[in-house]
Amino acid sequence: MPSRKTGEIIKGLLKKGFIRKDSDHVYLHYYTLKKEKTRIFTKVSHGSKEYGNKMLCLMARQLKLSLPEFIDLIDCPMGQKEYEKKLKEKGR
């Protein structure tokens, strides 16, 4: 069962075109390679230090990915170009 620290999740997504917006939570909105804002986003709670399998699955769904794809996105095997390709394949 995978788990990731919130800092690792945020850091990984920021490298892939996500922009951070802080409020009651940390919101991460996806911007394309052309710097266009999309409707794809997720959020991370300020109080959570680590996310387990259940929360990672929910975040993956928000980003239109499977859990293994999401783990690849935050751990860096999947780059921004590959992420956009997957989104286009899924009609997003």
C-alpha cells in the first residue's frame, strides 16, 4: 500500500505544471505546457503530514489518473508532456 508525505506530493506536482494556491488547504491547479489553466486540480490539507492509499486514490481520480500513474507523476518517472498526452487520450 503506497503512502506519500504531503511535501513530496506538492513538490512532485509543482514540477509538472501545477500552480500552488494557499487558502484553507493547498490547492494545486494544472496549467498546460502552453500556460493555459485547466479545470484539473487537487488539494492537500495543511494538517496532514502523510497521505495513505485511500487519499492517494482520490487525488489520482481528481487528476484523471490511475493510482500507479499518479505515483509516477509525483515520483517523477512521468513528465508533464506524458501527463498531457494521457489527459488527451482520456478526452480531457
